[in-house]
Amino acid sequence: MLGVSWSVSNSNKQIVGFYRKLARPNETLDQYLPLKHLNDQQKYQINSDQLVSGRVLQKFGLREPYQFNASNPDTAQISGDFQSYLYQIKAIDRKI
């Protein structure tokens, strides 16, 4: 196992932590962390930035953070072994 994740939540907020043990060279960008327990009819805001439906988060999940691969210094979110990333998820009042 190269990554570990956990989450804690209350009624309308959730924090998901992602921890990479060992980085892999040329890792694909299609690694996701599904969040099965969210309301599929609710909208969620990720890190005060993106709005995503609960259905998408249940089916596909959060994309794991972009790993630095020497050609993406502007988009990499983590670099090297033993890195971490936190997602803050907040339910938005709007329903789908």
C-alpha cells in the first residue's frame, strides 16, 4: 500500500486526510478516494474552491493529490515520499 486515507465528519463538514508512504515514478492521475457516506442529492464544496455533487463523490470520489513528476511543478500538490494532503468538504445549502 502506497497511500493511506482517513476522514472525520460532523453534520455538514468533513475532513479527509491523504498520506502517501512511497511515491511511484510516472504515477497515473486516475487515483480516487470514493466517499460512500455522503448525500447523493447534496452539493459539496471542496477546499473552499470546487463545487461537486454528492453523487460524483460517491461514485468516483476525490482525486488523489497530483504527485510531482518533474514536468508539472505548477500543478503538483505533493512531492516525494511521506507527504500528506487535507481535503475540507462542506455541504452547501443547495440541493441538486
